[in-house]
Amino acid sequence: MSKSNASIWQELPNWRVEEEYAFLSNASLPEWAWEFLRRNPGDRADYKSCYGENKNLAEENEYDPPKNPNESKEQYIARMLHQGLEYSIKEFPQLCAEKWGIQNMHSPYKPLPYGGIFSQLPKLPRVLTDLEQAEQYFENTDHFNDENTFIGTTSSSKMDVAVVVFDMKISIAEQLEQIRHRLLAMQQCLEIIPAKKERTSGQKGKWLRHIRVLDAKRSNPAPTNKEVSIVLGPTKSSKDNGSHEDRGEEFYEKARNAMRSYKKILHHSSGKVLK
């Protein structure tokens, strides 16, 4: 897969070639979570339902109070207004987004947008992106007007200076690990430093293997469990235990579990290992 395809995901990476996953070398926790969610068949099906052709989404909306049978959305609104009733309508894409814990349905063919899409992120540590966000942490924000300390922006979405807020009641080391990749990604967006491939180890090495297994199973033709086991190698828990077929099935089961548990990645800390 070419570099451009890695961005817009027109085709799957070649699961056999680790270098094709270099775009994950500095991935933040939300980016890892998105890589699992975008590979979830349920999320992909919901996105297609939301934005596919010839889809009457009004029939899938949630109405409170309930809509009458065969009543159109326009007729429902007119009836509510005529009766002077308060009402709410949740559009089908919004319902799908809430189902997956994201702010809006984002195309699985595109990378995580700048700013993210997940609804429930850890409150701290976090990067303040503008003065308005800083005001909730600092009683007096006059000092932010000094050009040396002001949170400047080059556009509405890219920052020259980052201010990070930490929670002093929990481990600073774990918070530093969480925020490091975020800051590196921001620097790369600003083209301050070139993208740097880091050796992926530990938990992120496990996530990478899970991602490659999921891609392998979506390949056409899909490889056998034995092929997956041979290419991706043994793990500490499965080394020398069972056949390649059994090991490949173990890889796939763990990959599916990781895909279903993508929300846990958002709250992962360096001291915890998610299988």
C-alpha cells in the first residue's frame, strides 16, 4: 500500500509487510482505538446505512414523543408545533454515533480527523487548543496574552504552542506516556519534525499484531490460520504450544477481542497490558 493509500485507505495494507503499518509508529491512543473501530464490520455497516444511496433515514430516526405510523418527519414536526408540544428527534447517524461512542459517523476509509471523534476521552492529561479551553483551568488568563506564553494557532486546527494539563493526583509517568505520542503527532502536522518510525514494542506491538491479523482475515483470498501464525510468529504465551493452525486461531480470537474492546484503549496507561 502506498503512502497516499495509507491516508485515505483505498485498499488494505499488506498484512505480511510490517513497514506498511509505519503510519502507526507514533499513533496516539485515540488513533489506535480508531484503527480497531474502522475495521469493525458493524461500524462499517452502520456508516454504509447512514450514507448509502436510496436510504430513507427518516424512518430510522428516534422520535420523542413517538411518531405516528406512516407519519413523515415533516408531518410529525407540524403536529408537534400545532399541539404546542416539546419534542426531540435524533437522526439515524447520531444514533449510530452514540452506539459506537463517537461524536459523528466518520468514514472508515479515512484516518482519524484532527481533534478526534470519540465522545468519552480521559479528562487528563489533555492539550489545550485555545484560550477558551484554558479558562476552565485558570482563574486569571491575562498571562496568556503574552506572546511567549499565549496558546497561539497557525489555523483553526493547528497549534504553534501546546499547553498540557496534568492531574497531580495520579502517576505523572503514565500521563507523560499518554501525551508523548499526541505531541509528536502535532509536531508532524506542523511539519516541525519529519515523521519518525519508532520501534513498536510492548502493548503497541500487540495492537499492531491484532491489526495485521484483522487485515489478513479481510484479504482476498484470506490466508489460513497456519499462514497467519507463520508470518506473525509465536507469542510468549503460545510459543511451542500447539500447532500453527491453533496459534493462528488464537491470534484471530485475540484480535477480535481487541476490536470489540476498542474503547478500553482510550483509557490505557503504560503500566497496564491489554491482551
